[in-house]
Amino acid sequence: MVTRRLMVVVVAFIFMCAGLFAQGGPASKKGMKRPYVIGAIFSVTGDNAPLGVPERDTVRMLEKAINAAGGIKGHPVKVEYYDDAGKPEQAVQACQELLANKDVVAIIGPTLTGPSLAIAGMCDNAKMPLISCAASVKIVQPVKAFVFKTAQTDSQAVGKLIDYLKKKRIKSVGFINDTNAFGASGREQWLALSRKAGIKTVAMESFASGDTDMTSQLTKIRAQKPQAIICWGTNPAPAIVAKNARTLGLKIPIMMSHGVSNLDFIKLAGNAAEGIVFPSGKIIVASMIPASDPQKKVLMKYSADYKKFCGKPAGHFGGHAWDAFQLVVNSIRKVGPNREKIRDNIEGTKNFVGVGGVFNFSPDDHNGLTKEAFALVMIKNGKWVLAK
């Protein structure tokens, strides 16, 4: 009799557990519903960790905040994090795992252009919304139905620098870029847009991401006597370019891409960073932009929230992840955890005030920004100021 009763209790317990898992497992406690799962691929190790770590930490901050407030209509948000270490092949592996998970409703990231390009087609074919945090215009041009991005494009960054060069009456430059996907795309956009603007590129050089000395390339550029130098890359190489240029005695203006918009560049370049100008998301100069700027309130709140959560200043790159996460969450709130409906909602988003700018997406524009999303920043006494 005892044995039969025990068996009944065990069977009842098994069915109770099965019921819990069918409703979403542990998340189905009283008042909780099945979680909405979002994938995230960031470069949190490797040379580009200074970009990817703030992105991951920003999403962790937002994930914690939204769940503390009750989730989305009672559904907690669960983010599945992957580190691609800045390598396309690792991004592909992470993407394959996320695509195989039927609960994932969208993917945020990757951090970099190369990994983003490597998985863009995969996500589009699988009808998985991808919101990249990388810069190259090639991620969204030509348009892929399910692929978006929140980072300002390299073409917009080039446009911002061209405006500055014209203002300073600089008509000739030397250009040096990383040979990776980000640098190559920036070089392509520079050549196309600078020619139209009547700015002459008198020297073109390049370097590999892991190079530790660019003196030879800069010596060749110096021989052509440009009025300024433009470097396109992400840390640590641009900091080496800045140091080598100063060692060579080059006193002409040096401009960088938005790839150096983080404190690590100033730390790596040291005194050689002084006077360098680059386009950046407005977050790093949020306190300096006018109160009339529609982004001011969002920027100041993100800055305060991030500082409280991480103990560090908020930056340009974490902002890309803030925008991507909010776009996905806003869409889920409106249309539910349906991939195709999320895609449609993002594409129809207008006047979304984010950290990276004011977004207006359309079927022809899956970035939704203009060059006005950038501020032009100068490094002065080891700090960021608005360039004049």
C-alpha cells in the first residue's frame, strides 16, 4: 500500500514538473510568463573588447531594468550572450546556434563590420531580425529585408569630415586605413565622396590590424606634403599611427574615423592624441550639446544609468547596443514575439530618439540616420571637446 501511494505521489510530481516546463519552466512561477529571448553577439574579448564590452554591459543593464519592472506584459526578457572575439567565423558559429533556437526573436550585434557581414545573409535567409552595431554601409546596402543597423555609417562619417575639411579650407590629404572590413569600407567611401567634394587624396596607405609600426607608410604620406592625414581603423592601430606621426614630426592636422570614439584611444595614444579630430556619436560630449537637441534628455539619462551600473563613463559604442535593444523591445511590446512582425515594426519606425541619433527607417533605409547624428569631436588636454 505504501509503495502504491509513493508511486502515485511520484507520478503526480512528474506531471506537475512537465506542466511547469510546458509553460516556460522556472520562469512560470506565480506572476511570471514564458521569457522572450533575444540573441546578442558582441566582441567582448580580443583587440576590440573596448567596443564590445560596453555593448554587452549596456544590454545587461537594460535587461535587468526591464525585468525588474515586470518585463514585457509579464514576460521576462532573456538575452543569450555570445562573444565572437571580433572574428567572423566565431560570429557565424554563434549565429548558427541562435538561429537553431526557436525561442530567439531577434539578434543584436555583432560589434564589428566583418562579423556583421558574415552573418547578415544567414539572418536574412532565416527571416531572423538582425540589428547590427557595426559601421559599414555595406551591412544595409543593398537592403536585406531582415537586416538593420544602429551605428552611424562610414559614409556619414566621411561626410562629416568633408564638411570640416571644407570649413578649414583643407584641399589635400593623405589617407591610411586598416585592411580589415571596417577600414576597407571606409577607404571606399572616402575615395567616392572626397572626389565629389573636390578634395585631393595625394597618398593612400594601409596597415594590418595587428601591425605595431606604421612609420614607413607615414613617411611615404609625408613625402606627398598633404595638408592633413586621415586614419580609418579601430584600436589599437590608430593610436600607433598617431604616435608614429608625432615622432616623425608631422604637425599637420590628423583626423580619425569614429572607430576611435572611446577612452582607450586616448590612453593608448597618450600625448599624441592631442588635437586629433574625429566624428562621434554625441554621447561622449552629451553635456556640451545644446538643450534644444532632441537627443539631450536620452543621452544624459543613458550616461547616468550606465555610470551607476558599470562605474564607468558611457560611450559611443554602448549606445549602439542601447538603440538596438530598445528597437527590439519596443517592437515586441507592439506586435509580440513574432520575427516577421518585429521586422516590419522596425522598418516602420519613425522619429525614434536614440543614443546614436534620431532614427527614421524605411524600406529603402535600414539605418535610418543622417550625418547629423554625428558630433565632430577634438581631443584637448586628454579630454573630448566639441571641435570648432
